[in-house]
Amino acid sequence: MASLPLFPLNTVLFPGMQLKLHIFEERYKLMINNCIEANEPFGVVLIKQGREALGPIAAPYAVGCTAAISEVQRLPLGRMNITAVGQRRFRIKGIDRSQPFLLADVEFFSPADDQPELVHRYGRFLRPLVIRYLQVLSASEDASFDPNQIPHRPRAVAQIASILLQTDNTQKQELLSMRSLSRLLRTLVEIYRLETLLLKVRLAPPDKEFNIGPFSSN
């Protein structure tokens, strides 16, 4: 069990993911300065209920990711721009609300390599799906990427796939919370198959002869 200050955001942070934040609220100036002085991370948690800023502290989901501060730009009035990198998944076991910010007792975890054969199989399926997804995105933005940068190891593929996926926060939160690596990989395969298909449809509007059939009056 460890103690961790929490930063509720409208963002799901994954291990290895970079996060840039502008710190302007007094409670989070205090929190981040404490983290910088102690050279310790803070926890990023998705907001379950409430606002991100300028109000009562939002209620977070139970699973989040630690963020290690890598860069700090000091600004007037104690404000800061910071860059942090996701490190470890955690589950909240209890919350202390006596501070200006949330302080939580957390338990760290990582998706378990529970079924090696399935992990290997789904990892092998997922990598080309991620590459295809990025190819479709790159074509739409007139950009390019090197497929060799996509790792081969299943856990690493799952990590980069989670970071790159452009989907809603609820689905990302489900991915972050999974304790089984085989289930995480299988879910990512299913999501990437669907998202690549939807992406192709969105980026390739029908031509003049496209016909979806007659409209219903209902």
C-alpha cells in the first residue's frame, strides 16, 4: 500500500503516455510543488462526477495511473506548465479528504500474464491492426510513420495500442482497469478492428453514386 496525491482530470493516463498540464489552481500548485520537492509522482484519475477545475474536488474512478514529472516551466503567480509521463497502474483503496487535494491509499498492479498462449495469439493479431489503424490515420493527415516502431512483445503492443487509440474515456478507463493481459489484448483486438472500419468510413465519404436506399418515414 502506498500514499499518493490525486489529480482528477478528464483524461485517462496510461503507462508510457506523456501528459502536459497547466497548473493554476492553488490546491494543485501546492500538490505539484510537494511532488517536485520530494521527487515523487502524483496520480491521474479520470473524473467520474464533477468538474475538472474551479469547483469542489471531483469524484474519481477507482483506477488510475501514476505520473512522474519530467519537465517544469515556472510562470508568474506560481503557475506552472509541467510535462509528466505515466508509470504504474493503481487501484484506490481509501481517500483522505483532509488536504486541499485528494490523498489516496493505493495498491499498484499490472495486467497479469495469465494465459501465455492467448497472450501470444492476441498480441500477434493486435500488432498489424495497430499498424493499419495508424496507416489510415496518417493517410488522412498526409503524414507518415515507421511500422518498425511498433513493438512485437504482447505487453508492449498492448501499452502502445492503449495510448494511440482515439476513443472515448469510458472505454479507455475500462482498458486501464483490466487485470488480465489476455483479456486486455483480446479487447484491444476487437476495438481496433471496429475503430479501423469506422475510421475508413469517416475518412472516405461516398461519391455521387453512393446510395443507401430509400429513406423511411419513421
